[in-house]
Amino acid sequence: MSKKKKILCIVLSVVLLAAAVTGFAVYYFFKKDFNLEQKSGLSMGSVVTVKLFGDDTFKKLDVTKNGIDNLEKIISRKLETSAVSLLNKNGTVQNAVCAEIIEKCRKISELSGGAFDLTIGPLSSLWNFDEDVQKVPDKDEIQKALALVDYRKVQTDSKSVFLAKGQSVDLGAVGKGAACDAAKTYLEKSGVKGAVVSVGGSILAFGKRNKAGDKWRVAVRHPRKENAYIGVINLSEGFVSTSGDYEKYFEKDGIRYHHILNANTGYPADSGLSSVTVVCGSGLLSDALSTACFILGEEKSKALLDEYSACAVFVDKQLNVSTYGDIDFEKVE
């Protein structure tokens, strides 16, 4: 899949998700309910859409988006001056926000038995799904990269992070959810009545979408049909993140190689799933858990979801849909 096509798919996916979330809210806007202001842009390597409901919200759009941009400057390994890039280059960095995020990721790495591992950077670089021309790495190259992947060697304190020699972290699996957390931190102080913030495959539903207090509706994308969804999640508030084998991938000899790598094998995860959508009280956790659950598979994911009081929608390769936890999900037939 070309880079241009990838960007187009991301834009269309976000538009679809935003429409599913806010369709009824726009109706109430025309009924003289909450005012709606919205803005879109690019950050975290994805399309970011901010929709704010309430009075005097226009001037708050930029501040919300800026909060996301500021986080990108800390955790993106694609920005040479970010804290994560400096960490990967020097083996250590002092940044309280970076240290807090990495410690949370390290805990999930532990609870997932290392299937999800924040030090997967050497493998991510080897597979490099962001390139237009992709190939399956040599087995020896994969084994060499795997030798550097070990979350247990990461050390943190309240301000600093330390890596073992040759290690590098990749926070791509949590960045978009963490961006939604950053948006919520601002929105809680802003006086906004309600908001929907989407960053790639992660969404924040905040406050109320209308005076009636109707639930937000978040679409779950169909893994094999572009611009279509397989169901809708209804929720009062919270974070929703999806990980799927359709986001970044290439096919070779009839095999789909996607970007969600199993840190235990060095290859794309093969748990029988096409996508996992997680609902949780934290954006970072919903993002990390959707990745971890995709790698682990449905049955092995349940204990991990329970640990964080999260729930999930699983879609397998045969497009069978199942849910776990207290979740209000409507399947589209």
C-alpha cells in the first residue's frame, strides 16, 4: 500500500468515525442545542479532529490541538529533538512526562508477558512499515533485533529513563491514546460541555453531547471494508482505541504482514484476530491494551482487561464479533 493511499485511508477512517460519533449531535445543533465548533489537522502521524460542544468554544480549539502537538514533541521517535529520540540516541533522558508514560507501558509489558514491549524499537525499524516498498526481513536480522527487546532492562524514576545499550523504545502503540489524555486534561479545565477528540484510531468522548445527555456513539471500523463499520459502541464518557491488521500492512505470497509486532516472536502477531477495540478510563491504556490484546488473542486478553477494568470488542479473521466486559455494543448486520 503506497504512502499516499495510507494517508487517504487514515483521513477517510477518521471522517467515518467522527460521523458515527457526532451524527446525532449535529442534529441537536440544528435544533438549537449545544453549539458545535470543530477543527482538523495532523499530529502523531495521524489526522486529528477536535469537536467541541458548548458556548464560546472556537478559541479553545487551538489550545486543545496544541496540547496534542506538545505531547508529540515529547514522545514521537520521528522527531529528532523529542525526548524519546534523545533517549534512543543517548540511552537516557530527563523528562517527567516521558518517564511517566514509559513506566505505564513497562507495567503493561509485564502484565502481557512481554507480548507487548515498549522496547520494540529495533524491530519496528527493521520492518519499517512506513516505507512505500516493504519486505520481510531476514530471519537472522529479526533474531538480532529481538536480542535488544526486553522491557525488564528499562529503568525509570520520577524524572528520568534509562535504557540498556542498543535498546530503543517505540511509543507508537500508545501515542494516540496518550494524546487523547492530554486533550482531556485541558478540557476538564475549559468549561466545554462536551467534546470528541479523535487521533488516528483513538477517540475521547468527553462530557455531554446534548442537553438530553444522550450517549456518544463510536463506530468500530470494518476490518475488510474501507469506509464501513462493523458496529457501534454507546458510552457516556471514556476512551476508545482500535488496533487492526488493516492499518499498515503489505501482502507477500498470500500472507498479510501487518505492523502490530509480537515482541516474543519478532513477526506480526497471529492470534486469529483482525481487530480489537478497547474501552477504558485512560486513553494511553486503551491504546496500549488494544495492541496487547490483539497480540495475545481473545482468551489470553481477559485477565489483562480485568486488571484495568477495561472492556473490548474482538473481530476475528472470519469477521466473527464478540465482546468482553460491560460494554454497550450494537453490531451492524
